[in-house]
Amino acid sequence: MKPNSYKLIITIVNKGKAGKVVDVSHKAGAVGGTILVGHGAAVRLLLGISVEPEKDIVLTLIEEDRAQVVLEAIVQEMDLNAPHKGIAFVLSLDQVIGINRIPEQ
């Protein structure tokens, strides 16, 4: 792995599920995570009232060589292959600034 070689796992799940995504990713080897709140674009009608579903968005910055293991853990534990459970995708990053690692002893 070349220095500063990272990926960003973006997971979008229903509101209230972000904590579980972070817990699963930590157990799989991730160190941190950032949770954002979002709104889904699909509007549903409930008793004649439009409802815009709220979503949790989890950003997990991970070393490139650990990304697949963490992604697979998220997909399995969050059941993302089932309909309406959420989605996850991975972005390759060209530059990452501001990560200060403690040297291993």
C-alpha cells in the first residue's frame, strides 16, 4: 500500500441506523466514522400527506487494504442486499490531509 492510500465508504441507511453501521465498521477494523443527516428524494404519501424519509449517512475513511473487509461487514450486518435497507458505495481518494497516526511500537 502506498502512503496515504485511502478509500471512503459511504453508507446511507434509514434514520437511527448509523450507530450500528459505525459499530460494525469498528469491529471490522475501521477507526472512526462521521455521521450526517440527510433526506431521501423519494416522497411517499401517508394518509394523503407527503413524507420525505430521513436518512443517516455514514462516512468511513479507511486504508485501501482494509476497505473491502469493512464494506463486506457493513453489507452483511446491515442486510444491504435486501430491499429498502440502504446502500453503500466506495470512492477512491486522490489525497487525504489531516490524518495523524501514532507510530506503532
